[in-house]
Amino acid sequence: MKLAVIADLHFFRQGNIQIPERVGQFADIFLLKAVKRLNRYIKPDLVFIGGDLINDADDANAASMLEELKQIIDLIECPVIVIPGNHDLPEEQFYQIFKRPAEAVDINGIRFLPFIDREQPEYNAVRSQQDLAKMRQLAGAFDGPVVSLQHVPLFQSGTAPSSYNYTNSDGIITAMRASGVMLAVSGHYHDGYDVVTFDGVQSITAPACCETPFQFMEIDIDKSGRATVINHRLKLPDNLPPLTDYHVHTHLAYCGENMDMVKTLELAEMTGLDRVSFSEHAGQLYLSNDDYWSSAYFAKGLAGCKIENRMNDFLTALKDTPGRFLSGLELDTDINGKFTVFQADLDQVDIKIGALHALHMEDFSGYNAVKNEFIYRTEQIVSNGVDILAHPFRMFRRCDLPTAPELYEPMAKLLKATNTAAEINLHTNDPDPEFILCCIKNGVKLSFGSDSHNLYEIGELHQHLAIMDSIGYLNRLDEVLLNIMPK
């Protein structure tokens, strides 16, 4: 079975002056990053939230911060066990917000026993005799591997894999060994450690999610109870060339959720991005919400729509935001293939991203007709001159149709002929690695685009890199990625 562990978020409203490396002010965003990756790609059988969700139980906002984190944790698409740490509200208050776990949770033939142990000096802990008896009883009554879950690391005294331990750790481990508890999983020690074994009893501690490289842990437990660990980073790997995310939205997008340009740049730096490009929907900056989402611009063009011009707001925000970034516009075309943008505004940005968001047809049941319309509209976009084609082939998913691999080669040749880069974009999209490989073979440059509409998506290029690895180009990114410098 697959257990995911997220520990030590230390959520805090402001930066932590005493411990600046503990960036709890972004804990909600990093938690959402982890949850989204868990749901979409890792798909665990159980998630353990291992305590210290907030940084200060005496904070007047402590309960509301836990409520905010609970809303994110509730998005997890599998069973969840949440326990408090020494920084959280007292147990009774904590479980007025979160659901108290059962004394024993059985999943996929493995029993999990959560413990909330009393704190001791120097941030250690002790397990009560009552809980030791409960552990023996619940483990002894189960025919299968048993896992102990707690906040503080548990290991044999004198071995020191962590700065913290239980004052009665040897007694706990003796009881674990006698009753068949094969694994202890903890948080609290921010460096974390992988599997350490003490005469058959394994101990694992997850690293803190609130400190770089912002990790959470995946533990695979086999039928014998043996555990193997994968640490997942929310920060990009350190050994990569400088990476640019060319497709990041702002607070001005109708489809934006919580975007903030200053926070975007902070998150970009923390997650290891070299640069981002604020590339806003041009149509959304000119048109009303209704006219944009009804695709009125497609049928009527800009001239036929009422202009509610917010372009100056965007250009002013670019000028007023301190930091290092690129500027761009995401461009739609009307039915005649003309961009829905005024040239004077387009001249002021670094990046032009062409995007196909609408087809001139109401019935998508004719697969060949959709393919023909798709190629025709894409030709219109790239022939106007763009740097990047956004989310190629995503329109097929929007039409609930399979992508057409027979179009990969002609699409790659079209992009090459117009000197247009192909975007790798996973926002409501699953790009086919075969198309990306086809682009590389035809000499088409690639661009990474998160298409961020929520701050959790900033720097979330995990799957982009996985795709490049799957086709053998992770170590050759310099050769294949687009590199545009600011004007």
C-alpha cells in the first residue's frame, strides 16, 4: 500500500522573523501543491498529516488557520489521518476542527495506529502506559503489518538519527517488536530521515514541508511490512538549467483564483524558477466576462464587441511590480483569423502566445470535421506570428475527443515553418510525449507553461520534467527549450 506523509507546515500569517527559513506564510499554498500532486499523479491509499500544521497555538488566528488548512486537506481523494503536533491547538480544540481518527485504521491489509503523545522538555515526547497497552492490544489482535503514527520521531536511544525522541523510546520499541508493530512514521524533525531499522522495527520521519526544498514523503509498504521511501520535492531539482515559465496569469484574469504578482515572484524564486512571464488573456482585458466566455469575440471580432478596456491596468501592474520577469499576452483569433488585440498594446510585451479556445462549429460528433477545423484555426494563429502555441491539441480534450496522432507530424512541420514553439502545458491537459518528441525531431523549440491560475501552480513543473525524462531529454533541456530575453 502507498502512504503519503505531509508534516510540519507551520502555517503563519507573516514571515517568521525568528526562523526565516521556515516559510509558513506560504504553507497553505505548499499544502495545496502537495494535495494536487497527490490526487493527480501519486494516488496514495492513505495520507498522514503528521502535526505542526500551524506555527503558534497562541496566535489569535490559530483556529481560523487550521480551518483554512482543513479546507485544503478535505480535497484529498483518499482516507486521511490528521494528528496535532506540539505547535498546534490542544487536542480537544484541534479535534473540534478536524475529524478525530479511529484508534485503529485498516487499509489494504495494514493497520495504522495514530498516537497523540505528551510533550516533554527539549521538544521530546513520552508515550503513556495506557497507550502502550492500547498499542499491544490493537496490534496483537491484527493479523498483518501494523504501523504506528505519531508526531515525534521514535528510535532506539543512543542511535540519534534525530535531535528529538521519546523519553521511553526503548520501552516503546520493545513493545512494538513484541506486538508486531513493524514501522513508526513521524514528523517534527525537519530534516527528516528515511528508513532506519532497530532489530526489525523500522522508523521513518518525514521532512518539513515548510522549509526548502519543501518536501512530502511517499512510503510504499509491502505485504511483509517492509517500507521504501520516495521524497517528493515541491522545489525544482537543483541540477537543472535556468527554467522559465512563459505562461502565468495575474489577478486580472477572469479565470484567476488567487493570483498575486508579488507572491508569484516570491514563489517562483522559492520553487527554483529562473523567470516567469506574466502572460494575460488579451481578450479578457478588453471584453466583458460574458462576451469573453460566450466567445462573442470569435464571431464578431473586437470591432463587434463592447470594449471594457483593462489593458492599461495590466500594463501598469507590470510596471509597478518590482522584480525580474517577462511580459506577455495570450492571444485568441476571431473567425477571420485576426488577433483580438490592438497592435499598440501587443508591441509593449515580450511574449506572444497564440491560443485556440474556440472552433467554428456546434457539433463535435464528426471527428474528421473537428480535425480539419482544428488545423485550419491553428494555421490562422501561427501565421499571424506568435512565439508560442499554447496547449497544442488541448481542444480535442475540450471537445471530449481523442487526440489525433496523425496530426502530430503536420503540426510539428507547421510550427517549424512559422518559427513557433510548442508549449508543454498540463493545465486541464495531458500532452502526449510522442508529439513533443515529434516537435524535437522537426527542430521545433519547446516552452514550459504552467498556465497558472492559482498560486499553487507557480513552479509546478514536476510533470513537465517527467515527460522530458520519459523521452530522454531531461539532461538536454538547454538544446530544446525556448529562451526569450526581455525587450
